[in-house]
Amino acid sequence: MAHESSGAIYTAAGANLAIAAAKFVGAFLTGSSAMLAEGVHSVVDTANQILLLVGLKRAQRPADARFPFGYGREVYFYAFLVALLIFLGGGAFAVYEGIHKLQHPEPAADAVIFGRHIPGFHINLGILVFAVLAEGYSCFVALKAFWGEKGERPPITAIRRSKDPALFTVLVEDVAALTGLVVALAGVILAETLQQPAFDGAASIVIGLILIGMAIFLMIETHGLLVGEAAEPELVAGLHQIVRSEPGVQHVNEVLTQHLGPADILVNVSLDMDDTLTGGEIERLVGRLETRMKGLSPKVRRVFIEIQARPDDVPLRPGRPPERAA
């Protein structure tokens, strides 16, 4: 999914850059707190997309003596930085700006552009409508890429199980951005209709809380990947089935998996073999297991099989006698 992730990120970065410029112009002309908070949000989002692209690029570096398992987890580190930046640079600032506006409410200032007097309300409304359209397109691209990955799973389950933080981070960001834009629209409209500028500040606080909630969710999701999350339960079950199907295996002590990157899974297997097998037969059995495990999923790139005696409290596996080499 690297191609899909990069495409969604480039689209989101371009959209957010254009939206940020429009919002800052609107905030400068009208003094809108919600518009300023949304402008900062868009700048943070643009920086986030750049960080994700850096993470994807660095994760593609080949393994070396210092990092023998490669750099796949770089993308997890940068995704965690993104979540932290959203929390501090977007959410906290928006809440602060909203509280300030509630303490010192001011109506949206009118502007003079090319000699024409334009109400601040119309400026904010036009910019927000443009932002909704641009962010909606970005969200559509991210959603299309995510839908291709999630399969039959419900969206939340797919996000929880996804090992590609670059893709679901962009999607969650876009959804939060659209929600924030709706809140900003409501705040601007209510402030103008009811002649209560405090609604603008309240909208900024709500936008900040949305961003903080999204950042906490992303931190939780990327934390597990950063520490070392196991492969999907279905894949682990398939690995167990492959090992158990070999007649020379008396007992499966452990099957451990870990994601070293979105598409890089490490598999460690501990087996108790039939003591009557010769060294050559064990080598062939191990070779078959490795081939079959890698064939189960292209994400399985490293397989380590260790021959160990089963624990004393585990009975011998019943079954047919081991296959003998001809």
C-alpha cells in the first residue's frame, strides 16, 4: 500500500497548503478566531504530511550492520510525531485561541479589497466553503485508498488492525478537518446571525477538542506499532496451521510474529521435532516450512525456526508417524 499511501499524502498536502493560505487571509481580514484556528490546523496538517512522506522514504532504506532488520519502523516513529504535533500545534492552540476570543469577543471585521467593501462574514463563509470542497476531495482520495485496504472489515476495525499508519493517519486527519470545518461554519454563521461573536470563540474550542481527541487516538494506534505489534490474527492462525500440518512436528512451542514495517513481518517459530528424524530430514522440513510461511503472505519476509524440546508439562502430540525421506 506504499503507492496508495503516498498518493493520498501528496493530495492531502496540496489541499491543506491551499486551504491554509486561504484561511490565514480570511483571519487577517476579518479577525475570526475560528478561522485562525483552522488556518493553524491546516498548516499543522501540511507539516504532518511532509513528516509522513519523510517517514515513508526513510523506511525504504535497506538493512545494514547497525539495523540488520531494516528501517521499516521509521514510518511508525514519524506517525507518532504527527500525532504529537496535532495535539500541541493544532488542538492546544485552537483551545487557547478560543478561550481568548471568549474573554475578548469581537465581531468579524469587514474588509476593503480592490476598493470594494466586503463584509467579513461573506469572506469567512466563502473561504470555508472553498476549504470544505478541497478537504472533501482530499478525504475522498484517502478514503478510496483506505477502502481498498480494509476489505470486508468495518472501518474502525480496519484502522485498529492496519499496519500502515501513513494511510489511516491521513484519513483520520481529513475526517477531523471536515468536522472542524463544519464547526467553524456553524460558529461563523451563529456569530453573524445572533450577533454573538462569542460563538466564534466557542467554535475554536470545539475544533481544538476534536483535534486533541484525534491526536490521542492516533497516539494509541501508533504506539502499539512502534513498540512491536503482532501480525493479524488470521495470519498467525495460518502460520500455526502450516506448522501443525507437518507430520515431523511433534509440538508447536511458540509462533511469534512482529511487524518491522507495514509490509515486513518477522516470524519466530519454536518446534519440538520427532527425535527419529535425521539431520537432513530436519533441514528439508525446515525449508518446507519457511517456503510455505512466506507463500502465505508477501509480508512474511523473515522466518526463523528453532528446534527445541517441548515443555515437560505438555503431552506428546498424537498423530501419524513422521514422513521419511526416500
